[in-house]
Amino acid sequence: MIKKGYLVSAAFILLVLFVFFGSISNLDTTGDENFPLELNNKSENLPEGFSENQREANMILNQFYMHLMQSCGTTYDDTVYTVNGLRAENFPPYFAGAYINTEGRLIVQITDKYYTKNYKRTKWYKEFVEIVENENFYCHPVKYSYSELITALSNVTLGDLAEELSARGVKIVAAGIDDYGNTIHVHVKGQEAYDIVMNILDSDIYTVSSVDSIPQDDIGLAPGEGATTSSSGVGSLSVACRVRRNNPDGTYTYGFLSCAHVFSGTTKNVYVQNGGTFSSVGICYSFNQHLGGSADVSFIGTNSNVTLNDTIYSTSTTLYHSYSNNYAQGSLVYKRGTKTGVTSGVISCNSFYNTVDNVLFTDMVLATYSRDGGDSGGIVYDEPDATNHAYPIGIRKGGYNGNGYFTKMYNGLSALQSGVLTYSLY
């Protein structure tokens, strides 16, 4: 006969073992199995908590990119396809991209050969968490790593596949990374070009579509007052944000960023309308412009009597004096330009390639906000926070296929840098 005391002890031991192994089991889980994996494609009527979730999600992703940039270094070379200055080989082999889901949360894509259902116990997961210092994200398996995606995009835009397509008389209109779909979208114009490309790009890493439109640049002004390149009011442009050039002697030259294509590689004065006339506010030298690669950027040095604001024109939103390097596909973003004002949209491609007037551009961002001619050079920024501040993330460039595209702030500042001359927001 078993004594009552032994029964109680046995039951207690079983309870402890149940709790212990339950805790171990929790380490093996991926969290809520009903976690929505659908990519966010809405800029309005978003669910409660979306903004807070997205802000945290992009902070996680930005921390990851900052770590890679600091540990691997960055490259600014128009002959090599880079994302935020990072080469394909700089990304860890388990990482395959990231995007924002319908709740504003971060989904990190993981190459399937590294992914397991019990991923929270894996070495790569612990490494990623150590880098980003946050576990509020969800992982999902896909076929291709981010390194493979960048390499594939580079091949079709700058490499051997681009040469083969060119030899067949085919010119790619645009191409970009789809983090959500884990593919490279390639756009061509016309059925004949489509058929040729489909025969050459036989890997499922590529998806090909035929489009009618071609990329176009915009010209205009934001966030300050309107500006032109002529005292007669001709040559309007948009400005992005305040910036200073850091000179070797410790002094600064103050001005603002805009696009380069409006200046066409020539030195021009910049004017602001003052009553019925246009007054000179500064000058943009040809050597302070970069058009091509991952940048369409110019530095306009302003006169000493000009006051430069950091509040977005015709709004109460103020820009922070620093920028974030990367925003995930599905993120909500805003743009301000003189032609269409403030509009919002969702990032549909975080690394986008196209050519405009036979100039090749790489590592731009495609977003669904509305835009029009007159918006080029304007500011693209993230969703304002509780204090009505927002981070500048890019410079308006143009439009394509009903969407807008912009160059990344990091790439623009890097392109302007020359030797000991550096540029920073302030």
C-alpha cells in the first residue's frame, strides 16, 4: 500500500517536470502559429497599433543594417550592385530579406536550409537577436538568400545576363528585389522583349512582366519654399532637407539636398520667390552633383542670410537630424513635393533598378504614393511619431508604372562625399 505522503510527493515531482519540460518546449516554438504573413499593402484604414509595430519593426531592421555596415564596411561603386552600400557577400547566408505584415510587424525571411520550426534554439537566430537586441519579429522560410537575390539582380542589370540581353537587342526597363515574394521582378517593354527574356532567364528567382510605361523624372520643391534655377521662375525644383558640408578645417558649408537631374550637370544659381520677384538663395556647383548609380543628388550651398528650416513645408511635421538606412517592404512612407503636396504610400520594392535617359540607377526604392512632374528633389520620410517628428529616408526622383521612386538618403550622402569632405544632416 502506497502512503498518502508519497502520492503527494510524486504528484509534486510530476508537476515540476511538466513545468520544466513545458518551458523547454516553449523554446522550440515560433510563437503564435496564427501570426499573419500577408504583406501590408495599405496606407489608410490600418489596424490599431500598426504605427507602433512598424516603428519597432524598422528599428530592428535598421539595427541589423547598421551592424553590417559597421562590421563589413560599405562600398560606393556604380559598377557593383549594392544595397545600402553592402555587397551581396556582406549578408549572412541565413538572411533572405524582410517585410512588414498587415499588423505592422516585422517578418524576417530565412533561407529554408537554415530554417527549422524550432528556430529560436538555432545558432543563427541567437546571432540575429544579439545583433538587433530584440525578439519581436517572426521568421518565415524561403528558397533564396538575400545574397543570392542581390547577385541575381546584379547579373541581370550589370553583369553577364545584362550583356546577353543587350546582345539580343533587349533593354530592361526596370528590376527590383521582392523581399515578400523572394524573387527579382524584371520589367521589359513589348511582347518580343518579354519572349526573349523569358527564354534567357530560366531560373525561378526571376519573374518577368511586360509594362507600357517607362521611368520618368519629376521636378519641383519641399520641405521649404519653392525654388527655381532661374530668376525668371524657370526650372522649378524641390528640396529635401537641410545638410551641411563638413570642411577639413572644421568649418561648415550649409545648404540643402535636392536631385541632380534638374541641374543637368551644370553650375546654376537657385532662387526663391519673394513677392513678385525671385531672389537668389544659393548656388549648386556641378561638382556637388551626382547622377547615376544609386544616387540622384545635389548639394545646394546657401547664402549666409538664408534661414533653413527643418519643418516640412505646409505641415507641422519636423524632420529629425538623422536618417534610417533601411525600411522594409510593406512600410508606410510619406513624400512632400511642390506639385502634389503630401501623399503617402507603401514600399513595394526596397532595392529597385531602372534607367532614365540612358543613365543607369540602382538600389532605389519604389513606393505606391501618388506623384507628378514637379515633385523631384522633395523629401521622403517615415510616419510621424507622437511628437510629430519624422525621419528623412530619401530624395524624390521620379515615377514609374503608376508609382513613385526615390533614392536612399545614405546613398545620396555617400555619393557626395569626396575625400575628407563629408556631409551630414543637422
